[in-house]
Amino acid sequence: MSQLQRKDANNIEACAAAWLERRVSEDWNAEDARALEAWLAQSWAHRTAYLRLEAAWTRADRLSALRRPVSERDKGRGVALKPALKIAAIAVAAIAMSAGAALLFLPPGETNYATAVGAHKTINLADGSRIELNTDTVLRIAQSGSRRTVWLDRGEAFFQVRHDASRPFVVATGARRITDLGTKFVVRRDHDQLQVAVVEGRVRLDTGERGHPHSALLTQGDVAIAKTNTMSVTKKSPMKLANELGWRRGVLVFDHTTLAAAAQEFNRYNREKLFVADTATGRLAIYGTFPTGDVKAFTRVAQQVLGLHVETLGSESVISR
Amino acid sequence: MVEILEPNREGVGVLRPRPDMNARDVDDWFVREVLPLEAALMQFLNHNWRNKSEIADLRQDIYERVCEAAQEQLPHNTKPFVFTTARNLLIDRVREKRFVLLDTVAKLEALDIASNEPGAERVVIAREELQRLQAALDCLPRQCRKTVVMAKIDGLSRREIAVRMGVSEETVKMHLANGMRALADALYSVPANPERSA
């Protein structure tokens, strides 16, 4: 087969690994992100090679989640380790011994937390701060005497921070940093996009794109959206913010929301997925409060109130006129 | 094109491309449903293809084909879809070779995909996963392993690792990239790819 200009899987995988290494290493900027996107878009061979390495690298995160004393792991409430992983603690001890000295000087670790699609979890930190994880969210917390750091790897979380100037509370998403200045705020991460909304108090948002560092002070009602190389800040009313935080009460609040945006919101919380057939339908505005898990209630409204057609096939529903 | 095995449940040929389907949906599907089949797929390829040095390329081509097809429509049932694609690809490759052993094609065509499926998908429990990771780490050359551990477990940056190990950042880069590949093999394609043990 080699005479038929087959693309060499070994080379492609090497390229994919080089990209991933750069992605996870510290010096990564907007230009790099675009270049990676371009490389991935070239062929499915590139894309699958990269996805495969990335998925494995992410799965290997479990190693770090497990590697801390049992006492510390079980202390915090709502610790995200599944029971099955606890069994594996024994295996970990074995690894620590066999993998050599390198594994022995482990740092005082991070604690990993995760929620499944549709789940909601509250973490109470020892200092009185609270973190609420929304659906499909992954974050890590590291606390030391001098600082508290939360890495939001995916999803959305609400932070109610017990401010302590001597022990800054920082939320990191990629190269971006949100530093608490006495506050309640919510952070949402979608791939490269970051949204920070301040419910009370103030935060500082630093976007560390190389060459374009940018720092913004956000106050109550500010909603900042940072994309790959742009950032915008708008003001929202307390009512609007409260609506956006409906998930904390287990509901989605739509107020003149487009059907397309509403469907997308539902899809974050459910395995059953909604699709809107065309853009005209997607632009219809809707109002109402729905339980996050009740897709049926939503499709019923679409049918009965908006007179739309809903076709369900397995776990997918298509909404059309 | 590959055949999509499962007929549309709605019956009469309503082959509707899904709205809003984009590369990200396929990405998710690939990671969630195709990658876990990799070990079985590798077994299938090793069993049905003599030249082991070509297996990595075959796997890549299969992934490419299934994703291209999935972009049109995600298959209802991923496993038979992937294995049918694999079989069809092998048949194509045999035919390309010109000096075909007709026998081989016939054999491949007669392959009953269903019977080649391993039983229930193995649920990789945490302990097993850790053992796999351990095995992957153990296989790495010492410096490479140390680098992966520092990056993955200690959360050190490339520069910090370079300083601690007294090597260049380029070296760290190389070790990490190799480590990533080894981890992927250990987690997805056990039994590991034989030609890439170096």
C-alpha cells in the first residue's frame, strides 16, 4: 500500500504529539491556536490523531487525582473521586513504589472535582468559600498557605469567595486569570471562550495572550467575554444575572432568548439533544422557566405555544416549523 | 463510501443529514465511541493483515473513513460500522496490490463482522487503567518517564522541568511528545503497537 502515497500514520502522530505538547505547555497563544485549528482542519487523519492523543493525555489526569494521602482525599466534602477510583488507591501505592523515585516527590496535590452532564455540585472549602459546579464541569483546586488556585478545565462554576488579601483566590482558565477582590462571580469556559460575570464585589481579569497581556477590573454586573484575541465587557442587570444563574436552583430561565440559544443551553444539561432545523426557526424568541433536565417540557412548549413541529428519533429531537 | 449498516428506523429512505452537525459532534463521537474500540480493532487488524508494519497506517485510514462518513450522519451503532469500514478498507488494500491472492479477498468478504466483535465492551475499571498507565510509564526510557511524571503529576511547566533535569526545553518537548504517544497506545490499543517500542 505504501506505493500509493499513503500518508504515514507515524509522521502524522508525531506532528499531533508536537502540537499537543505545545498546547499543554505554557507558551501558547492565539496565533498558535489558529495554526492548530488549521492543521486539524486539513484532514481527519490529523484530527483523529490529535484527538486520540489528547483523550489519552486527559485520561491520564486520573493519576494526579489519585496521588495524595488517603486522609486528605477523603476530608473535603463532595470530593469527586468515584468509589471505583478509591479501590484503585491500592494500585496507586504499587505504582508509586515501582515507577521509581520520580513519583515520590509529589507536590501537595490538587484535588479534582467533576460533574456529569446534568449534575450540580457544591464544594465547601475550609476557609468558608463555596464553589458550585454546573453541568459537565471539571476543575482542580490547590490550596497553600499563600494562595488558593482553582483551574477551571471545563464548564462553569459559581464562586463565593471568603476574601483574604494575604491568600489570593485565583481562578485560572488556560492562560487567563481571574483574581478575587472580595466577591461572588461566575466563570464559564467553552473551549477558547471565557465568560466572567460579577454578581457582587470585584474581580480582576488578566488575559495572558503572549504579546497582548490585558488586565480589566470588573465590578458588580459586569460580564466579560474573552475570546481568542478579543475581550468585551457589558453591564447586565441583577435580574438578568440572576436568570443566568438559574442553574444554581436547577432551572433555565429564558427571557426573550432565541430558540437556538435555548436549545443549546438544554443540550449542556442533557444527553437528549435538541437541534433546530433552520435559522428562521432558531431566531424565534421564547420566555419561560424550565427545569434543566426537562427537555420534554421545552419541546411541549415549542409545539403547543409556538406551533412548531418536533420530531424525536432516539435521543435526538429536531425542532422545525 | 462505506455502508451504513443500520437502516433508518423511520423506514423508507429518509436519509436526513442531521442539522447543526459539525466537526465537534464528530470529535465527541470519535472520542466517546470509536476510541474505546481501538484495542479490538487492533486485534482485528493484526489477525487479518499480515504486514504488521502497515497496521498503524490502516488504523489511521479507518479513523479517517469513519469520521468522514460520520460527518454526513452519525451511525446509530458504532461498533459494526467501524468494523465494516475496517473490513472494506482491507479489501480495498488487497485489491490495490495487484498481485492479489484472490483467496484473501474472498476470505475478507466472507468475514462475519458480527462474530468478530468481542463480547460486551470491556469496562475499563480504574485499577486496570492505572495498571495500563503504569505499564506505559514503565516502558518509557527513564528520562522520558521522569518528564511525563513531572508534567502530568507535579504539574510543572516545560521550563521548570528543563531546569530540574538539567536539559534543554527542546529535550523536554521531545520526551513529553513521546510520552503522550506511549500513553495513548497503552490506554487505547493494548496490545501495544509492536513497531513502536523504541
